Amino acid sequence: MSAAVKYTLGRIGLFVIVVAALWPVNIDLFLKLIVALLFSAAASFFLLKGWRDEMAEEMAAAAERRRTEKERLRSALAGDDQAGDDQAGVDGDAQAGADGAPRPADGKN
């Protein structure tokens, strides 16, 4: 099971436990839910620290994988672009001048 799923279910479980503990208290339902949200958030900060750290590590690893894959794709695309430029130079259709600008097809500057 994913650390994010465990942490999310833990947060929801803590919220439900606090709501159940507050159910017999004679206050408005909206206020009960707000108090339960605040108490469950504070409790999860301490009780779910391990799962939160595990989830953060998984997210960091996923971000690193995405960054590596993005760099790999960019380098592959850059390689394809260079190969396309080499082909254009060989064909003679779009030869570049010293400044890198393409020359007209008739060869006049």
C-alpha cells in the first residue's frame, strides 16, 4: 500500500475518531466538525509522523524520476534537432551563413 494512501486513511481515521468522541457533547454540528478537524490535524502531526515522512520520501523519489526522465527526453530531442540540422546542411536547401541565418536558395547574400 502506498504511503500516501496510508497517511490519508490515517488522517481520515483520526478525524472520524475525534468526531465520534465529540458526538455526545451538546454543541452545534458544524462546530463539532471544525473542532474535530483541528484536533485531528494536531494529533496527526504527532501520531502519523512516520507515515508522513515515508510519503514525503516517495514524493521526492517520484519527483527525481520525473526530473531525470525530463532531462533524458530533452537530450533526446536535442539530439534529434541536431540530426535534422545536419541533414539540412547536406541537402544544400537551407545552408546557413556565418551568422547562422539561412542563405537564399540562389546562393546570393
